[in-house]
Amino acid sequence: MNETRPPKAITPIGRLVRPFQEFASQEASGGILLISCTVVALIWANSPWSGTYFHLWHAKLLSQPLHFWINDGLMALFFLLVGLEIKREILVGELASFQRAVLPIAAALGGMIVPAAFYLLFNHGGPGAAGWGIAMATDIAFALGVLALLGDRVPTSLKVFLAALAIADDIGAVLVIAFFYTAQISWLSLGVATLFFTALVAANRTGARHPSVYAVLGVGLWLAFWQSGIHATVAGVLLAVTIPARQSEANKESLMLRFEHGLLPWNKWLIMPVFALANAGVILGADAARSLTNPISLGVICGLVFGKPIGIVLFSWLATRSRLAAMLDGVSWRQVIGVGMLGGIGFTMSFFIANLAFGDSPALETAKVAILVASIASALAGVVVLVKGGQRSRLAAAVNSVRP
């Protein structure tokens, strides 16, 4: 007679960790859809129907091009999810304590500073200087997606390290966008944004737990930022800061986790694929190939392909060497190098910053081609290093197991 076992109760820690597990799996599978949409965009933009591709994204909707609603509207929801992930990691995740946070934060810092320096080596004082932030970004969906394809060839601790590194990298990207990629600031609109943010903080402090309160005030915050000159997607991160992380008596799950749980599938199935479809369509041909020798292309490619792994590995080594951080259990430096190479997959965030840096100028298309080349090269190099590193680790373990 079969006994039906009661389902295991979810512990408070399990309830808090579950969103990371869902996030990792969503990002991993979402990477495949991102790749598919990128391929579709490239084929469409280079087909006999390329005119329909560019006409679609410039079509007006409520007095603004459709491209605007994707890059400024939908991406605000993406940044809201990024903000929620950052908040959770700081509260209960890999960034929750100084000792646990040092290694991924140091790696992310190196992965921003060194690539930016590589980019400026080619573009300092030139017309492409504004694009220095492009090489600083890591696309968490693609990077985790590639790592997930390797399965048990890489330890879980390495996957967690990459996720924490990418989230710390996102913090840097948000700060770079907020402080360096802004138009002329309207202080009146910024004052209105401050009032909305204050109202959101007050709602949190007074115990408001209904999602509509934060949704309505969040839309107001987005509109105010849009008019202020600071990029409107920053509103998504600030909204995330104010969403309550404590569970209420009526709900076992906090509003923060409910928002994150609700946004994950939308991010996977709509926001990121549509963004890729709208932004990855670059015309490939003789001009695109020639553009790879442009200083902008050289800066982006060298920054992502070489600067990222050098910065991530160097700063990780310095953090462990100085005893500020401990090396990951069961992880070799070869595997850290592999993760550093995967960090060079800039794609989504790099495209986003390129749009802010170059607008509709020809430099934008040059940067997009370079981002695609660099991201593909980084993904392939990272896979090769991690697969070989995993083979060596298993061989060493097998040899040690048979020694007397």
C-alpha cells in the first residue's frame, strides 16, 4: 500500500531563497529566447523586407515611437526587477554580509573599471568617447543561460558567484546611467519625482501592502523622471527600493517577493525578447565588416572580450590575496577566468547604454555590430575554458580517489 507523504513545509529561509532559484532558471531558459529573437532581428533587418523592420519600431504610438515605449517603458519594468533582485541579494543573498559580498563586488568593480579603460584607450578625446559605459555591462540572462547549458560541468557555487557578480554589475550600470547618461536636468520635474519617491517611502513605512498603491505611484515616478532628463528606467530601481520586504499577516509572501515572482515570466517572455527584437537588427555587410576597425568597435570588443576577464580575475585575486574575501569552495582559478569571459557578454545592457550614448547617430550601428561580435566571442571563449577546466577538475578528482 502506497503512503502519500505530506508536502514538505517551506521554511522561511526556503521562501527567501526560492526567488533566486526561480530567477536563475528563468534567466537561463530566457537566454535561449533572447538568442532566437536576436537571430530573427538580424535576418529581418538584412532581408528584402528590412524596410518593414525599421518602419515598425519608428511607428508612432501615443505621440512617441514604438522604440521609445520599449526602451524607456518596458525597460523600466526590467530595471524594477533588477532593483528587486539587488534588494533581495543585499537582504538575504550573496551581498547580505561583508565577507560574502566582497568577492563578487570586487569582481564586478574590476569588470567595470578595466573594460572602460580599454575602451578609452581607443576613444579618449575622440567622437566615440561617450560610449565608455558600453564595455562595462554584463548581460545576466545570456551569461547565466550559457553557464546553465554546461550543467554539472561547473559547480553551483560558480553559478551563484556569476549571478551575484552580474547583480553587482547591474548596480554599477544603474549608477553610470543615472550620473553620466542624462540629458539636461529639469529640476522642477526632479522635484516632482522626489515627491513621488517620498510618497512611496511613506506608503512603505505606514504598512501599505496593496500592489496598486506602488503601481500608481510608480507610474507617477516614471513620468516625472522621463520629464526630468535623468533616464526614466532609473525610476524602476527606486520603486524597487520602496516595495516592502517584510511579509504581512494576510500574506505568507512579502510584497517584494510577489512583485519579483510576478515580473519574472514577463521579463522572460516579453520584455527582454521584444527589446532584443527591436535593438539587435543591424545591417550586416561590407560596411559592417569595415566598421570593426573603427575605434568604437575596437574599444567595445577589446573592453568586453579582454577587459572583462582581466578585470574580474585581477580584482578577485586581489580580494582573496588581501584576505578580504575567501576563494569559492570547489572552484579553480581557471573556472573564474571562464566566468570572467562570460562576463564579456554585454548584449542587452550594452545595447541599452549604446542607445543612450549615441542616439540615432551612425556610431550606434557601429557599436551594435561590435557588441554582437564581442558577446559571441566571449560566450564561445567562456564555454571552451569552463569545459576544459571541468574536465581537468574531474580528472584530478579521479586520480586522487585511486591514490593509496
